[in-house]
Amino acid sequence: MLLTNRIRGILLLLMDAEGPLKEDDIADQVGVSRRTVQREVEYLDGALREYGLLLHRKKGVGISVTGSEQAKERLRGELEEKEAGEPTDVAGRRNRLLFELIRNKAPRKIYYYSQLLGVSEATVNKDMSALGPWLEQNHLKLVKRQGFGVTLSGSERDLRAAMRRYVSENMSLPWAGIEGLKESAAGALIHTRDQNLYALLATDTVSRVYEVLARMRKEETRLKGLAESAYTNLIFHLAIAVERVQKGAIVEEDPGLVNKLGTWDEYALAGKIRGEIEREFSIHMPDQELSYILLHLLGSKMAYHETEAENRQFLFPEEDLLEMIDRMIDQFDTEMANSLKCDEEFIRGLIMHLQPAMFRMSEKMSIYNPVLPEIKREYPEIYAKSRRAAEVIRDKIAFEVSDDEIGFLSMHFGAAVERVRKREGKRRRVSIGIICSSGFGVAQLMIARLTRVFGQEAELSAYALSDLTEHVERRTDFFVTTFDWCADEIDSIRVSPLVPESDLEKIRNKIEEYAYVKRESENQVFDRQLDQANEMIIEIRGLIRRYCDYETDPKISFPDLVYQLADRVTESQAVAEKIAGKIQRREHLNSQIFPELDLALLHCRSRMIREPVFISCRPSGDRSFADPDFKGIRAVIFMVMPEDEQLRMHMQILGQISASVIRDEAFVGAILHGDEELVKKELKKILGEYFYDFLKNI
């Protein structure tokens, strides 16, 4: 059976599926149109019979492969043995096209690529346009000429840099820790799932380059001092150079470069590396290749060793760098500037980073940052500030600083910011507001999940949008919502109601932003505690003083009683009617009458009252309410709180009273008997205990 790569992709999907697949699903996963799937399936129907298999199609259900397991395994073996020349998704196809373009600068017709990838010429043109930005970042450009074909325009040096970036982006193993993994550079290539890398770099070449450098590293201090990522980069840098030289592609000559850099210690090392590589591979590397090696060494990041740093030759005077770093810090964050300037670890690390980085930028050498997308996504504020700091470098060397370089700066600044926060601040519980339409329901489920994950790290509160007073916004560090919500100067994160791991990571990062605060002075702490305690005392004393118990007609209806109580706690008939309406609407939604407790707990919030109110009411003659709506209860508790900047405190205090109705029999008994003095005594005990707990945690 003739297996094109698209057919191979469709077959593997069908073989791995647990049941029938619809044509639309196959098209989405393979990255082609539904019509293309239908056309390929027509071919499969006959071809599968060679393996004793049948293609089963059922309208409305989908397509499946039927037959014996033995026949399926035989087909699967053939599918897996054959190299997949055509990717089965758009990103993979474009990655393959990019590989084909950079591996060979010879012009090729669009038709060649369309046949290779199994797509139309229009699709190839579209894919090439999509690759344009990637190529431009590496100073390469696609050139199309009628009757000639498509080729890459750019220097050999830039082409090699693009090859290194391609290798970096397609490695399936991490770059770090080369010492801990024998031949990790070659090992990474061997274990990668992208077969294209085998064609771009022979594994044997990488392994032999590794062995050459491993022998030299035992004696050469400069090689020992390379950071592990830089050492791995050097291996691939040299492997690419070897294979390009073997193909007759020599890097462009720059006579002034050797004269400019020939006095550097690295010049002698570059010469030794060239000699060892020439002997290993029996090739001749001209002087311009020596310059190519030298450039890489000068642009390589060093691991910091204090004694080596003292003896090292620097491209830029340290005094100039310190002055530049001072201005970078001011640009990064004026409020934190003094603290950052006192962080010796940060300053030392930034000097070691900027020496090679500024050389790379001035020589237009590209560098690939594998964690740049994560930095931009997870630490946008640090990245934005680092971009501002990078403007100082741009002004110094008159060259733009790439996003990849800014990403590396972000890592230095971000680590320093965390150290400053931990050094100058104490970790505190972060206040998070969970917003949903009502303040309950989904928000409560989210709070339960976040509490399990973050425990004591966060104080979680549920709010409806209508709850967001100025006081709530001021006391909440940030909000979590399940919908798009734009509010000026309010920090918020949108998440899925199920809060998957990716959303938890966003919340975790935001908690870290707020977890460290500058230490308050003892006087500031004491003043704040006094203010909070005083507000609490005034509120509790007012509630106890204003408490009253009323008797009413046992035959009164529920609506009339609600209005009667609302009228007692307000100053106008209009306000009383609105509060009564709120109470009755809440009762229709969710009854607050509890026959098992012999009472009702009616409550609401209103912007039309100035103080929180707690009163109770009983039918006269120590009887039960006669109206069936009351379900035989003997007392009603009525609470209203103002919607103002102290809303959270009102909710906490009245919440204690509500909770005591459930758990405190003495309190409920005093209300049922209408003993005002005893109720006030119980209130003092309940709210006194809460106040003492409040003082302990203030």
C-alpha cells in the first residue's frame, strides 16, 4: 500500500481511537479540510483490504477500522517504521517547511514543497508568509522569483544562528544540567522526537564535538567557567559549523574583526578549539571560522566564580556597567530602587550577564530564550518593567534589545524583587475576592477549591458585583472572576469556574505579588490596630444599645409584619417599603423561616440606612404566629446592615449573631421569651468572644 504521510496520520488516528471518529474530528486533528479527509478515505477503503482490514463508515456515527488485532498490529508496525515526512498538523507542517528552507539555500519551486508536504501551492504560500516573522528575527528573508523558485536571503552567519535557534526550539529535553547527564547534547538530539534534527545535524557530529570539548574542558579554565546553557550552545554552534564547512559553506570574512578582538584571552582559546576540531574531523577551517568561534565565546554567559571573575578580562569597564545598572534600576522601579541597589547578589549577577549580552547585541548576535513565553505570560509586570530598563542599554549601545534578551533581564530582576520582598517584608495572608453574579453559588464552590489549594495563604471572600463598595475594593488585594470584568485600577484575574491547574498557577503567582509587604513601623501598626478596634467597639456597643424586642398581633400576616419591622428601623415610609420588598423577595427565593428553631431570621442590606440593626419580635400572649406562612414559629429576628465602606465588618458582626442562633440555645431561649436584658447579656458574651478573637488576629 502506498502510504502518503497524510494517509499515515489519518490511519494512526483511527487505529488509536477507542471508537468511530467523525470526518470533522479527523480534519481538525490532521489539519486539513473535511473534503480532503473524504478523498483520502476513499483510497483507504481499498488499500486496507491488503491487510485484511475494513473501513467501516456509519452515517452520523463516524469512521472506524475493523478487523483482527493481529492485522491491526501488522499495519501499526508498518506505520510506525516509516519516517513521517509530512506533519499532520498546521504547526508541524510549518515547522517542517522551516526546516527545509534553512537546511538548503538552493532555490526550490513552490510545487516541490507542495508535493513534499501534501498540500496545495496556495497553502505553501500561506505557510511561508506565516514563517516570515521568525525568519526576520534571524535577519533572513524569503526571496521568490518567477521561474527560479524560493530561496533564503541572508548571511551564512545569520543562517547558522537560525539553525541553532531551530535546534533549541525543537529539543525535547531541557538544556540545563549538562554535567549531570553524560553526552546530554548528543543525548538530547538522539531522544528528540523531531526526525528533522537528524538531517539538520548528524548525531555523530554532535557527539564528537562534545568529546573534543570535554577533553579540553579539563584544562581550559574559560571552558570550565561557561554557564551550562552556554556550554551546550557552544557544542551545537561548533557542530553546525563543522557540517556547514563540510558542505563548503564558509562564514563571511570580516578582516577587521580579528584585528579588533585578537588581543582577547578568548582568541587563543578559539584557536585551540579550531585546531582540535580540524584534527577530529580532518577539515580545514579558515580564519573567518576562527572569528566565528571567537564571537561565540565572547558572547557566552559565564557561571559566576568570584576568583575567576577578579582575573577575567572584560569587554566593558566595570565602572561603566555599574553606572548603567544604576540607571536601569531607576527605570525599573523607582520605589524599589534603593533596595535593589543594595542587593549585592543581583548587581554581581547582572554585571556577569551584561558583559556578554552587550557584546551580543552590539555584534547583532541573536540568542534564544526558551522560557520567554512563560515569562511574558506569568510575570507580565516584571517583563514590562525590564523592557523599560532595557531602554538604558539601547541608548548606551545604539542597538535595539530583543525580546529574548529582555526575557533574560526579567529573570535577574524578578529574582531580585523576590529577595527584596522577603527581606523587607513579612509574608501575610492575601485578601482575595471571588466575584459571581450573586456572591454565592459558583463563588462558594470556587472558595472551597481555592481553600484546599492555598489554605492559610489567602483569605477568601465571595461578592456579588453589587457588593463592591469602595471599602471592599480597598481591603481586597485582588479579585477572581469567571467573566470579563473591566474596572479601572482594580486588579483582577479571569478564570474558569472549575479552576484548572493553569488558572491555579495564575492565582498562585498573583498571591506571590501581594504576599510580601513592607514592614510597618511599631507606631503605624499600633495606630492601625487602635483604629480597627475602635470601629469594632463602636459597632458592637451600638448594636447592643439599639436592640429591642417587640410584641405584635399573633394574627398578623407575613408581609404586614415585615413592613412593620422595617418601619421601626427606618426613618421614612418609602425606605421601609423598599427594605420590606427586599426581605420578601429573599424569602421567595430561599425561605429564612426555621420551624425546627421556632423562629425566622430575616435580613438584608441597604444603602438607605446608616447603622446596622438587630431587633426581635414575638406574638403577644406568648403564642405562635397564626398565619400559615410563619409555619408555627414563635419569634422573628430582623437584621439590616448598611451597604457602606464598613460592609465587611457589618457582615462579620451580624454573621456572628446569625451563627449563634444555630448553636447557642441560651441566646435563642432569651429571644423566644422576650427577655431584653437577658438577650443583651447573651449578645455581650457572643460579640465579646468575637472581639477578643479579633484582637488576637488584628
